[in-house]
Amino acid sequence: MKRTLKQRATVLPAVAASLAIGILIGWLLRSWGPPRPVVLDADPTQPEIAAPAISSTGLTKTSGAREVAATTGEPLVAPASPTSLPIAGAIDALRGRDLRLPIDGANVDAMKDSFEERRDGRMHEAVDILAPRDTPIHAVEDGTIAKLFVSKAGGNTIYQFDPAGRFCYYYAHLERYAEGLRDGQRVSRGDVIGYVGTSGNAPANTPHLHFTIFELDAEKHWWKGRAIDPYLIFRP
């Protein structure tokens, strides 16, 4: 009996203390809110981790493009600065250039609707061209290698500017680059610039080229533009 009373005398203060701590924590949370997560500053030169954003124009998808530009639906590019130029004009300009397919024998019909597919809650904004690993990837037009970039999502990627610096062609998930390829190098339509692979977040058993086109704005940054559906350029 004495042991029971002694145990109660020990337990009751502990319970009372726990209740008091719980009441204090509840009051603090109501007064100050829950702890806030740490937010790191974004690096504008790291498009693969940039969050998707919508431009201040508030435009939605129209004629195969959106003001939000994504290089891969995986690695993202920043949205282009507001522009009054209609996207239809950019599509007409590209169709007039007779761009070649980046993969020989690629099925253009299979690209249809790929641009608008949802990937991890956002629009894909690119086409995936399936091909065996190490299939050569060709430059779709004359131009300059603006940037060779390795990202967590896109893996080995290439940003190629057209001769006028109006458009950028983006190639991702490469197995490797063509030997000797470098930033600033001039390439010609049809040159082999890399090889199909599964680098980045591509499924290991599904080699493919993730390809898109985006229209640059006045700043001409390789990571910044307005995405355009490649199917609208290559279709008959």
C-alpha cells in the first residue's frame, strides 16, 4: 500500500508537468505558427531546379506554345519576358527553315500531343523521340552550341542557337556528346552532336531524345525562352 502511494506521488507530478508543457507548446503554435522550412535562394543559371513560373502577361497556351517555357518538362527554363509577338509567327518562321529531324527516320506522327502531356503536374513542353541507345543525334539547323549543360533531370544536354539567335534547340538525356563538341562551336545542319541515351531522370530501359524548341527573348539567355511544340514544325 505504501509502495502504491509512493508510485502515485512520483507519477502524478510527471503527468502534471507533461500537461503544462503541452499547454505551453499549443499556446506558442497559436501565437507564432508552426516552424517554417528553410528556403534556399534560386540560382538563375541552374534551370534544372528552377520552379515553373508564369509570365506577367498571364497568357495561356495558344497555337502550340505557352508563356511558361520548359526545356524538358524535366529541367525547366525560365519564362521569357513578355512579348507582343504572336507565337503563330514563330511557328511559320520555323516551318520555312526546313529543319531536319534530329533522329533519322523518327516518326513525326508519334510526336503529336506529346508537348501537352502532363508530367509530374506540369506540361511536358517537348517531344520524346525513342531510339536505340547510341543512335546519332543531328543538329536540326545551322547554328552555334550555346551551352553544354549537365542537369539532374535532363542529364547531358545541348542548347543550340540558330544563326540569328532567335531560337534555341534543346536536346536532352544524351548518352554522350559528339567527340570534341564544345561551347561556342559552330555546327551545320545534319552534324552529329551527340548520341541517344538515358542520362538524367530518363528511365534506364527507355533510351530517347527529349527535344524542344524555344524562342529567345531580347536577353538571349540560353536557359530562357518561350516553348514551341516541335510537332507543329515537323508535321507535313
